[in-house]
Amino acid sequence: MKLLFVCTGNICRSPMAEGLVNNICIENNYKNIYCDSAGLFNYHIGSPPDNRAIEISKKYNVEISNLRARKITGKDFDKFDLIIGMDKGHITHLKKFNIKNNNIKLYLDFTKKFKNQDVLDPYYGSIMDFEKTFQLIKIGAKAIVEKFKY
């Protein structure tokens, strides 16, 4: 299963999701999930994740400092089985980008408790906002891996 996580600039939420899902897969030796991340906009192309995202991820042994921001392309809709937006605004943009719409999902819709809810953007917040966002992304990552591990 090829998954693409998408947020606004690809420096906060989507790289944390990519790192967490990859980490869970490595820890459990699941080899059938491949993931990447991208941004809707070209604000940060080529940049590493936000330092606060790197710091919080590292605190939980998730390495994301090697990731680099990129913008989603039309080819991604063919390359990936699912395009997963971190909030409803991302879903709206993604559906405009891809007329098929059949492979676009909201990140937290894979969970039982947080269906139809957004992963809020911590960019303009504090390190504590990044912590809260990371914990919510972790819940989603576990649910996503559980769904697609085989």
C-alpha cells in the first residue's frame, strides 16, 4: 500500500505522519506499506521539517530530519494508492486537484475516536502544540498501520 500524507507546506504534520508510520512499520517488520509526504503549496520546497517537529519526533525516537519538503504533483495521484490530507481544508484542495477523488481520505478517519476531525496545524504555536499534534498523529498512524499492515 502506497500512502502519501499531505499538509499545507510539508514541514509539520505530514512529515511527522510519514515518520511515525515508517517507524511503526520498521519496528513491526511490516514491509507492504510505503509512505511519503508532500505539501499543497510550494512554501518550503527543499527545506527540512520545522525544528519543533524534528525535536518532538526525536523525543519519541522518530527521525524526520532527513526529510525534505516537496509539493504534491498530478503524478502523485497515480503513484499512490491513497492521498491522505491532514485536515478538511486539505481534502477540499486535493479534490479540486484530482477529479477522480476516489483515493483521497482524511487522516483521522482511520481512527474510531477522531473520525471527521482535523489534525490542527501547530506551525504558529508553541512546542506544546507540536507535542499535542504529534500525539494525535500517533493515534492516526497506529490506526493506519493496523488497517494496511497485511
